[in-house]
Amino acid sequence: MKAFSLSISVILTVLILILAFGNIGAQMSFVNILFWEVPSSMSPTILILLIAFIGIITGLFYGMFFRAITTNTEEEEDF
């Protein structure tokens, strides 16, 4: 479970960084989500909320990882 939560959280963190730094100098009419250009009719609020939602999920996986590290279960002590 530790490896799963850490790998998913790292992948989502990289995705957030790609979205953030890939669009750092873009005007709202030329914003890209990976390889897809966002239409200018799409509200910037929707894009910001999408990235925030990905950030929330990333935080949940980081929380699961840190909780798995700090709690000791009897199954892990057998190894």
C-alpha cells in the first residue's frame, strides 16, 4: 500500500507541475492540457478547478502514504 500511494501521488504531482509550468506564459486563449488546446470559450474557472481537484486527490494519496509510514501493523512486523 505504501508503494501504491507514493507512486500515484508522485505521478499526480508531476501532472500538476506539467500543467502549471506548461502554461506559465500562456494567455487564456492558448492554454494547453498536455497535448489538447483548451477552447477559448471554456471558462478559466473550470480549468483552475480541475487542477485544484487533481491537487486534492494528490494530497489524499500523500496522506495515505504518510499514514502508512507512521502506523505499524502486525503484518509488517513479521518481515
